[in-house]
Amino acid sequence: MSTNIVRTPDQLGAAIRRQRKLKSFTQAQLGEKTHLRQATISALENGEGGIQLKTLTDVLAALNLELVVRERTTYTRDIEDLF
């Protein structure tokens, strides 16, 4: 099981797109499963604003994903320490 840290709508959309493709669903198929239009799935995957929370939770459930809310992690090492 992989974990994705998501901090932006674009990152959330990309994570949903990856999971949808791993499950071999088209946007239209995911739309049918969630009773949403394909255009709504596309908007969510593209990180567009205005998506309702219920829409998000329905899509997450259909893809067997869950949303975890936690305090942001911080990176304390200097970039020079990587090289």
C-alpha cells in the first residue's frame, strides 16, 4: 500500500488519477460508479476548484481510498546535506 502526501488540489487530483488508472477505470466508468458526470471526474483530477466535499468522499470511497488529516511534516535538513 502506498501513501501519498497531498498538499494541493493538483496533487490530490493526480493521486486520484493514479488510483483510478491502477484500478483500470476510465473516467466515465468511475463516474457511473459514483453517479457523477465524467466531466466532474475530470475536473477533480485536474485540481479544479468548486468540487463538493461529498463528491470527493464518494470518489475516494469508489477507489477504496481514505482521507487522513494530520499536522504537516517539516523538513529540517539543509539541501547541502543531501549531496
